[in-house]
Amino acid sequence: MKIEKIKGFRDHYPEDMEVRNYFFKKITNAAENFGYQLIDFPSLEPLDLYRLKSGTELVNQTFSFTDKGGREVTMIPEATPSTVRLLTARKDLPRPVRWYSFPKVWRYEEPQEGRFREHYQFNADMFGLDSEESDAEIVGLASSILDYLGLSGVYEININDRFLMEYILKDLGIENIPDAFSIIDKYKKIDRNSFIEAFRGIGAEGDEIKKILSLLNEKVDTGNLERKVKKVVKNYEEIKPRIERIKKTFDLIGLYTESPINYDFSIVRGLSYYTGMVFEAFDVKGELRAILGGGRYDDLSKLFTTDRIPAVGFAIGDAVIELLLKRQNLWMKRNIKKSYYICNLSSVDEDYIIKIASRIRSLNKIAIVDMTHRKISSQMKSASGFDFAIIIGEREFEENTLTVKNMKTSQQSIMGYDDFLLQLRGDD
Ligand code: HAM
């Protein structure tokens, strides 16, 4: 019997992990430069954690089961509820709290370009502030990460505001907001007639549906946002303060990035816990699924405490990022640490060789010792791809020297051990 890998899951070989890790470090480095701190949590959580606030769509996608103790548990499909649990369990943290995490998450989705059943997901969240500044910092961090990865010019960020959307929908007489959001969330995936039918299904009339469609049909800047909302709502003055907040947020985001930031009424997000600003980033060509997504979720803390703790954050999956980096020809191995391959011709004494390897490693460089006892030509073949080959034979051992070959320039020289150490320090 041949046992196959499970559908939608990936194996990762060293050549891919090396490149992936390089970009993961860039992402976490950017977050740390913004003052975000790493947290972690279990990969298995009670299913109820998602039932109440994440929404049925996500719950239907979980890898969930009943454990041997009869508990309904699930492999985590996202990080946000766990993150909020950690936060609410600590009353002593000075706010705002800035946290990031980089778990694997699992979703039973149809595997397709940029979507798997298991993926790495970087999360960044800020707790304790409900303001334009905190909304802008989160979008600013998301765009700074994409810029830092080398993706400027390749992506755009589309923003909406659930508070505004809810106001507009209610103003149009639509009361079933969760269903209205879930129809709007499908706006780009279903045809116009199905969209209209779905809204009729929750009691909306032709005129109201027309108004909703007039909002969704194009992305706009904040000036046009005002114009569009004025045309649709009965009393603009009532919602004006929210429009002012959105405008201010956009102005602040502009201080973080030069990338295009649009107002897009069709972005409402699939998860139900969002309460304010919501956003997603897409490739400008519009070929791929969302690169990242997030928003404000001020009520999720109520799962764990009576306090309402303002929260805003986002998550980036590794899959679409990898596709984009490959399209930009950025997905390549980079030799960040200098590497040394030590050819071992002396079968007499390995002390000297291990001592050299340890010194190299102590300076945070890579050293591999050949252990095969093959002839020099075979060992040198293994050294290709390294920065340097070091050859240690009987003579080098006896004279306390090393033969060092620069594999890029093919220059070779014999050096005393102390001279080699001096050169090693200045190698970077
Ligand atoms: P989400 O939009 O469900 O949000 O997922 C965030 C990102 O994870 C997506 O934009 C995408 O890059 C990636 N992603 C989602 N599903 C898959 C999949 N099946 N395969 C590969 N990548 C995927 C959340 O999960 C929220 N918890 C984000 C958040 C954090 N909101 C506030 N803080």
C-alpha cells in the first residue's frame, strides 16, 4: 500500500525552507521594528472559540474532531481568538499592546492557486486603542512589510468600514446585517442576478439593491467616498463624523506608504467579528486571491471578559506572498552567512579540523566537515556552492596551517592558523 500525502498539504524541502525562512525573518523583523512582540499559543483549541464570533463559514472549514476526553476541538483555523484569549488573561500589560505571531493554521478549503489546507500565517494585532492612529498603524505595518519584501508597485490595499456599511444598510431598511455582509462578501464571485436575488431573499427592494450596487461597482478615493455616501443615505450629517474618521485614517496611512490605498465598499471580510475598518491587499493585476486581510474587532474580547478591549490587526498567509515573490523573481537563495567546506585529507587526527570548524561557527558562519574520507577531487566537488573550501592534509596539520580556496574566484593560498582567524573576523 502506498501512503499518499493528504490533499492540500505541502512538503517543504531545504531549498524552499531556506528562501521561505529568509522572507519570514524579513516579515518578523519589520514587525519588531514597529515594536510588536512575538507570542505563541496551542495549535488545538476548543471549537467553541470560533463558533461564537468567527462565523459559520470558517467553522465549516475547520479540521475539528472530538478528542478522547469527549471535547470538541479543532486545529486552529486562524490566530485571532487565541490571541485575544492571551490578552484578556493578562490585566497587567500596559496598553496599547502590540503582538505578532506566526503559527500554522488549518482550513478545509478547496486547494487552488494561493490556497492550501495548511498554511503559515503571520499575524499582527494592536490592543487598547480605538483611533485613526491605531487603524493607520496597522495598515501602515501591513504595507511596510510588503514594501520591505520588495513588492512595492505590485499590490494595492482596499479598505472599507463595517460601521459605515452597517449604517448604510440599516438606513436602506435592511436589518439582517450578517446575511447582507455575507452577500456583499461574495459580490466579486457571483453574477449580478444572483447578487440581486440574494438581497431580495433578505427582504431588500429593487431601489435599495440599486443603491447598494452603486456603491460596490468601483473603488474610490476618500473625496468620492463622501459623494457616494451622500447619494445613498437619507441624512448625511448623521454619518459625517465616521466619514471624517475614515478620511483622517487614509491621510495617516499615506504617511507610511506610497502604494495605492482605495476605498472599496465590496470589502466586508468573511469573518463575523469585525466592527470597524476592514481591509485586504491584492496584486494590482487582480490575478490572485487576497495577499492579506484584517480589520478592527472591538467586541471579540467579550468572549473571555466583560471588558470591551479595542483591537485591530491583520494576517498574511505565506502562499500568495510566495507566488508574488516568484513572479517578481525575488524567490531565490541568498547566502547571508559565509560558508566553509572543510576537506579532510588527514585520517590521523581530527582535533585540528574540529577546532577550525568550531572557530568558524563561533563567529556565526557555516562550517561543514567532510566525513567521507574520499579523495580530494570528490571532496572538492562537495565544496562547490560554498564560499570557501578549506583543505587539511598531513602537512597542514603538522605545520599548523590551512589551504583556503575561495570558491568564487578560485584563488587558493596556504595560511597560518592565526592569520586565518584574523581573516575570518574580517570576512563579512
Ligand atoms: P483571513 O482573511 O481569513 O483573516 O486570512 C488572512 C490571510 O491568510 C489571507 O489574506 C490569506 O493570505 C491567508 N489565507 C487564508 N486562508 C488561506 C488558505 N486556505 N491557504 C493559504 N492562505 C490562506 C484572518 O484569518 C484573520 N484572523 C486576520 C486578522 C488578524 N484579523 C485581525 N487580526
